[in-house]
Amino acid sequence: MADYLKIPFNGIKNPFDGHIHIFRWYDTERNIDFLHGLEEYRKECGLKYIALAPLPAGKGRERDVGNNIICAFYKLANKNTYSYGGILYPTYPVKSEDLAEMTLARQHDELMEIGFDGIKMLEGKPNLYRCIGNSLDSDFYEELFRIAEGNGTYILMHASDPSVFWDEAKATPENLAKGWCYSDSSYPGYEEIYEQIENVLSRHPRLNLCLAHFFFLSPNPEKLAKLLDTYPNLTVDITPGGEMYIDFNANPKYFYDFFVKYQDRIIFGTDMAFPVNLEAGKWLCDREYRFFNESTSLMSFDDNVITGIKIPSECNQKIFSDNLLSKLGAKPKEINKKALKAYIEKYRHLIQDKKLLARIDELSIQYL
């Protein structure tokens, strides 16, 4: 696992990991609070900036408004941190009339007023999609996308998953345990999600949308190229899925040309998370950096050997830093303490973990 470069991101100015999560507020194994929990990772990997992607939507003890709030506090405590905000849902499945004072448009405005740097949406991942119960191109999301397009709000969205997740015969025990098998009819179809995203983009052609994990189109990059050619603000990130890099490696000449052509539309991220596995984080940074910056062979995802495509250094500078900075701004937005305090008061009743709530109250006294 420790086969990585001694000088991470050598030659990249201001490297920026744009796709990181905080899954819990406390690391019980290492006895570390979330507040500075990713700084070791950022410094060890030579990253200038990180961007947090909270996951408040869904069922589970950590999946509530508390995830937004701790990301806001992380921004307050760590000046090199950007963060997106996530949408909250009071019940599942969700109907528009259930939202009351929590309309998606109002939540967008609240998050932007607090000082989040964009919106994170996991709503296109099939298991959360089914939980919420609304198609991505439905009226349910329409006002959110309309306001985001008008304001230029950056949206990082997970939409779809690898196509094999719809084939029960190919489901691994690990994926089954995570609920990542979508073979029954209660889930949206694989092609259905792509059709819905295209419908959203056709209605909102200037939407500042980044589709995570290469939009799971590494087996069909021509489809992605058509979308990038059509919609000027659309980007994708290269956050693994390891299957992406295996596909990239299978057709190196095509993907070399693809990444050079679309060098302004590709964004680096790792899916790194707190609680931190530091060695895994270093390895992820190293694999992605070396694939795009070298032409050597290296062990990669799922025990495969891949060979780097070594695109020009100016392309890598954009992919590993400049593209996301151009989207989010040269420095993180400042947190509006008054707005954050009001947000905590409005939504504190939705925080399930009482220890987290007590910690938020402590931080409110310290920071707000």
C-alpha cells in the first residue's frame, strides 16, 4: 500500500482535492474529533486545498443536518477548506408538500448565505434516489436547478453507478452488503438516470454541474464527449471508481486525446474521508497523479497493473488545481456566523446524535 511518491503532486501549483467526505464527527479508534481530522491528510499529501462533500440526505445516524453543520465549522477552523452543502429531507419518500419551510430553493439560499461553496447531491445514486422517490428531472428538483443555474451555483452530483451494479449475477458480497445492487424494478434503470440528467441539462444548459466519478461513462466516453460539447459549464471529476482507470488504461491513445481536448472540464478528487485512513489517502493521490503525469506502470485498483498516459503538464495543472479554483473561487467563501447560528437553531431538532449536538453547541460558543 505504501508504494507512493515521496513528493506528492510534484510540479502542480496549489493541488486541490475536490471530493472529500466527513462520515462521522468523531474517530473512536484514534480518539480524534472531526474538527482538524483531515488536516494531516491534506499536509501529508502536499495538498493546498480540500473541498468537503457532506451527505445529510438518507437514513442512518450520521445522515442528517449535522453533517452540513460540522463541515461549516471545519471551514471556520481550517482556512484551506472549501465545502459544499447538502439538501435535507424531513421524511422518506419525499413529497413536495412535506417540505413546508424546507423547500429546496430555500435550502439553496440558506446554504449559500452561510458561505458554502456549492451544493453536493448524492440524489442520483440509485439507493438514495429510491429512498427519496423523485426522478432527477421531475418538478420536485426543478426550482433548485433553475436557481442554481441562474446564480452559477456549483453542484457536485453523484448520478448513476457502474453498469454492473444492475446485474445481480455480477454483484459482489461487498456491494450487496452496501445495498449496491439495483436489479429489481424498485430502482431506476441504468439508462433512465442518464436520460434524466440529459433532460435536466437540456432545460438548464448553463447549469454549473460536475458529475462525479466521470459520470460512470469510462466504458462509453463518446457519450460523455457529446455532453461536454453541448453544455459549456458541465464538468466531471476523476474520483475513483477503480473501474474508470482500468477502462482508461484499456484505450490509452483515445483517453490521452480525450483528456487533452477536455483539459478544462476535468476535476481531481479522491473520495477521501474522515475518519482518516492516511495510507489509503496517500495511495489514492499517488495513483491519480501518476496515471496522468507519468508513463510508467503501477499497481492500481482491484490489483490491476495500469500504465500512465502522461498528458502535458499544463493539462495536469488544470485538472489537479485550476479547474476547480475557477469554479469555486480563488479562496474559500467566508462563513457567515450569524447565518450559521440561525441555521443551527432552525434545524437542530433533526440532529439524531445527541453527543454531536452537544459538540455543536460547544463549537457555537467557541466560534459563533
